[in-house]
Amino acid sequence: MALRGTVRNVVDFGAFVDIGVKQDGLVHISQLSEDYVRHPTEVVAVGDQVEVTVLEVDRERKRIALAMKKEAGTFAPRP
């Protein structure tokens, strides 16, 4: 399922994205891009509008796993 969300926080291991539900979802650093990412700030910043895909919902642990990966060659990193 593809959704649009807003980046709420950027940490060393990924970015938390508000997708309109109670709990923000996490885009792990490995799911930010097809290309290697040294730090999430190379790809996103707080306040950015991003398109994400829901990978997993863990109701028991109240976690939502998201991905931003696109097809190779369609991603443009932040300047």
C-alpha cells in the first residue's frame, strides 16, 4: 500500500514518517533508497513530503515499517 506522509524526525538509523495514523512509521536507512545511504539526512529532512510503502504492521509492538525505495535510476538524492 502506497501512502503519502510527512517526515517528523530523522535519526541515525532512519526516518520517522507521519502517515495519518496514531503511530509514526519508520523508514529504516536500508529502505530509503536503492543506492547506498551514509546518513538519512542525505535523502530526507524534517518536514519533507514523501511517498512510502507499508512493509509491515506490528500491532503488538505498535510499530509500522515503511519503505521509500523506488526502481533503480528514478531516485534523486537531496542536494
